[in-house]
Amino acid sequence: MGADTTIVAAGRASAPWRAWPWLVAALCLVPVLTAPVLPLIDFYAHAFRYAILADAGRDPWLAENYRVAWSLLPNLGLDAIGAALFRVLPPLAAARMVALIAIAAPFAGVLVLARCLRGQVGTLSVALAGILAHSFILGWGFANFLLGLGLALAALGLWIAGRDAPGRQLAVAIPAGIVIFLTHGFVFAL
């Protein structure tokens, strides 16, 4: 009976910590939701490319200066998502959504990996996920890389979770590898 009491008490004590990942995730997203212009070096050049891709030659000035030529390259992750967002949202709102995705992807990837490795998401994992979400990579505005990194971390976690079922590992690894390659080639190489 003493051991059961300890388990229940530990379960109750950890209940408030279940909100910890959500709180840190919300704090990571605050700058995107509050700053009028995000201080990201290369980000708005990418956002303008998404707007051009979404326009697809309808604007005469853009059509005169830019031609959309999709091809299968290892950096299309946020190009496809960004172009879709820029078709349905105003430009600054779409850019904010892309930034939210770029911040949320590595954060979520770390949490999935931690959960698959340890069976739980610890405080240190959440803190490190928040640090990774706002690393110098974000400061440079490398959105495709961050999306690919989040996908790679999550895929690694799912690979580890399926260690007892090689068939399931293969079923996860092949599509994940293709998606990661098309999102960012350097992340795929890592």
C-alpha cells in the first residue's frame, strides 16, 4: 500500500507540470504575435518568394519580373505551405503564420523525440525545445530548415518508438525521409 500511495502522490504532484510545455510553447510564439516586424534576417525574402509563388503570374508587374517554375528540389517545405497561405491570407498574416510554423516545428519535434525516448516529456526537454525554437537559425530566418529539423526530430522519435517492429520503422522512415528531403536537403543529410 505504501508504494501505491507514492505513485498516486507522484501523479498528483506532476499534474501541474502537464501545462508546462503549453506555457513554454505560448511564450515562444509571443514575439510573432506581438512584434509588428520580426527581426529575422532572411525571413522576409522568403515570404516575398511565397507571395510570388502564390500570385503565379496574375499581377502584371510581378509577371514581368518573376516567372514561377516549380521543380522537385530539396527545399520546398515551406514554399508549398507558404504559397498556399499567401493565397488565402493577407501578406503579413501569411508571413506570421509561416513564422509560427517555423518556431513550432522544432519545438514539437523535440517534444516528440523526448516522449519516444523516455516515455515522458521532462522539464529539461521543454526548456531545450524552447531554446531550439528561438536559436540563431530562427534569427537568420531559415524557415525551411526549421520545419525540416522539426520533422526530422519527430521522425527520429517515431523510429525509436518502433524499435521492436522493423516493418513499422520502415513504414515511417521512407515517407518521412522523402518529406524531409523535399523540405530541406541539408536536414536530410544530417
